[in-house]
Amino acid sequence: MGNINFESLLISIIGFSIVFLVLIILWAIIAVLRIVLERTGETAVAAPATAPTQDPGMVPAKGSLGEIKLYDVPDRIAALIMAIVADEMKAPLNELRFISIRKKK
Amino acid sequence: MDYSRILTLWEMSGFVGLFQHWETPVMLVIACVLLYLAIVKKFEPLLLVGIAFGMLLANLPFSDLMHMELFRGDPASVDYMAILHKGGLLDILYLGVKLGIYPCLIFMGVGAMTDFGPLMARPSSLILGAAAQLGVYAAFLLALFLGFMPNEAASIGIIGGADGPTAIFLTTKLAPHLLGPIAIAAYSYMALIPLIQPPIMMALTTKTERNVVMKQDRAVSRSTRIVFPIAVTIAIVLILPAVAPLIGCLMLGNLFRECGVTARLSDTTQNALMNIVTIFLATTVGATSIGFLPGESGQNVGFLSLETVKIIILGLLAFSFSTVGGVIFGKIMYRITGGKVNPLIGSAGVSAVPMAARVSQLVGQRANPSNFLLMHAMGPNVAGVIGSAVAAGFLLSMFGR
């Protein structure tokens, strides 16, 4: 019964290995991109963190008891984070006070 | 009164053909059940509504919308002029499937909608995306064991990649006569992932492993996001040229999204183009599922055959094996990293974006309510899209004409 033979087993093993091989090559490509491209990128994004009070990306947003300061965080993400925290703490959102939400660099 | 005209009217109606073959009413019932699952149970409704309605239209007697006999035989020998002259609406639209156009356009939309950031932040996720292709090769061998030809077995195996467009793309190239059951199996099981995966994930992991809280991934710079689709396209297409249409479109869509100067194109690809192609693809793939289709020697080669039952069972096994592969490699990574990786994210390697990642999140949160695995699972999830395309490219290279 069936058409299984040594050749089909070999095709399966080689095929599965090729998937691994190609994705490992992609891993290497990402590692190289990280080394080559992100060296300059990291300095660019790290700079504002030294002076948070001067951060041009700071936007006051409402949504909790009092004002929240958002640093490089879109309103939508901030709303999601606040909703998750409120859900975890089993407390109404308007009874929680969020001081600031900052994107981790 | 001339009763012959009334008789003619009756003979021209579909009621006459409805019970000529028992398969026809059965297919209409199946189409209605799929519509119920899509609309009421919300099983992949964006696809299943189109698939089920296409199936309904194609099986209504004398509707003349779809003529599968025009597409029979070797893809190279299909008479496209005859299709344009004699074909119905669905025949014309089906050309986009037959020529492999729609799956590639869908991939472009998927690329435009996909954030590869989690993958780039944790590139080790790629291993999980590769491991979760285990089901492709397991189902390939099982299909051979059940008597399918190698090209048919390869098309059945790709169901384990849990990627509808890839399954359709490969099947139209290798075994177009099996397109209906393979597409139905692929999309149905993708909708059933929340039911298929959790028992396997629970069985293969311990409570300690499920409890692992993973650290936040690092940020990825914009330049890396832009270069990534270009570099991936060059690397993969050089290794496996057969997969160029799928990977090329996936990465072009992603480049539209990330490059920052083609916002309009990205928006069109993600929404208008994706929706239009989904309508055409789903409806015509559904329409290939014709209950009774006489073969060259008169036997039924339509949807309702023993082969379809075998494909449905093999599809389930393919999904299960892929989940097993992902979770086992997740456990290996858990050991290697000293418990920093939650093995549950391995199951998300079975493509099916973002459903499989959501399942990792849900099962993880059941073990530890404060655990958020979703973003960590998105890495293997998008790696699975690339992995299944690579697996398809390999099978196409092996069995394509």
C-alpha cells in the first residue's frame, strides 16, 4: 500500500532541512543588518532619553485620573496599555492615575 | 392551452437536474453548512462566505457559471481561448487562480499588513517557523502511504503550512484537480486552530514551561525594517527561484509598508486590493468544489469522493504535526536559553497569522494570567509565513513540470 520509498523519505528530510537552512540564513542576514544599520540608528533614538523633560515627542493625553505624559507612544498604544493594566488590577480606568508612559529604547 | 411550453419551462429549470446525481443536493447542503459556520460561528468569515457561496453557485444545476472540464488536464495544455469563448463568469475569474495570480496578490496584501518587527527583534523565532513545517513533510509521507501520487502528496502536505494562498499556489501548479478539497481543508483548519492547537500545546508542555514570562524584545530601527524585505527577497530567490512569485510579492507589500514613501500604495494593498482579490479567490476556489464531475471514463472525479475524505483527514494531521514540531522546538529553545523562552510560542510557527499567535497568548494566559505572549508569538508566526513559502518552493522544484 502506498508510494513511500527511500526517495520520498530523502525528499522529506532534505526539504525540511532546506527550510531550516533558508531561515537560518535569514537569521544571519538580520544579524548582519543589526550590526551594519543599527549602530547609527541606536545613537539616533537614544539621544532624546538623556533629556526627557525636553522631549519633543511628549504629548499630554487624557484617559485616567489626571493627565498622562506620553513619550514617543501613540495614543492608541497608550489606551491599550491603560486598558490592560486596569483589567489586570480589576479597577475602573478612571480611578487609576497614570503619570507617564515611555517607549523603552 | 399549450402545455408543451410549461413542460419546456420545467425541463429548463434547475429542479430537473437537482436529483440527477445524489452529489448535487449534498453539495448544496454542505455549502449551506459552511455559510452557517462562517456567518453564525464566525469561522474565517472573510474567506468562508465566498468559498461557500461559490460552491453553492457552481452546484446549482444548469447555472453554467463554472465549467471545470475546460480546465482539465495538464496546465500547459488548457485552451484559454475556449475558456474566454465558452466560459461563464466564474470560469473567467478562475483564470486568476489557475495562472497563480491571486495567491501572489494576496501575499502582497499579507506583506503590507505584516509587521516583521517582532521577528527582527528576536531572529531566533525563525527556527520555530521552520520547525512548524514538520507537518508539511509528515503529511506528504502519509499521503504517499495512502496511495496519492507524489505531486498530489506534495499539494496535500502543504496544508500543514497553514497558509491558504501558498496551498492554493502550489496546488494549482502540482495537482489542480485537488484544488477544491485542499483549499477547503486549509481554510477550514485555519479557522479551527483555536480548537486543534491547545490540547497539543497542553499535552507537550509542563506548567512551569507555560508560566515563563518572556522579556520585552528590543526595538528595531527603521533602516533595518526597510532593508529586510529587500535582503530577504534576494537571499530566498537566489536559493529557491521557484518561490519568487510568493516571496517577491510578500516582500514588495512589506516594503510598501515600511519604506515610508508609499503610504497610498500600502493602504491600497492592505485594503482595496486585498479585499477585491479575496472575493475573486474565495468565490472561484469554492466553485471548483463540484459534487458530480464526470471523468474521462465516466466515473465521478468531483468533490464528493474518497480522496476528499482522505485529504480532510490528512489536513488535520498536517496541522497537528506542525504544531507538535513548533512546540518541541520551543521546548528545545526553553532548555538552551535556560528557561527564557516560553515553548508555547512555538505553536505560532504554523503561519495562520495572527490566529496562531493569539492561541499562544490565550494558552499562556490560562497558565499565568499576567503573561502577555502575543508579541513574542508574532515572531514565529510571521517566520511561519516565510517557512511555508520556502517549503512550497522546494516541493515545486521537486515535483513541478
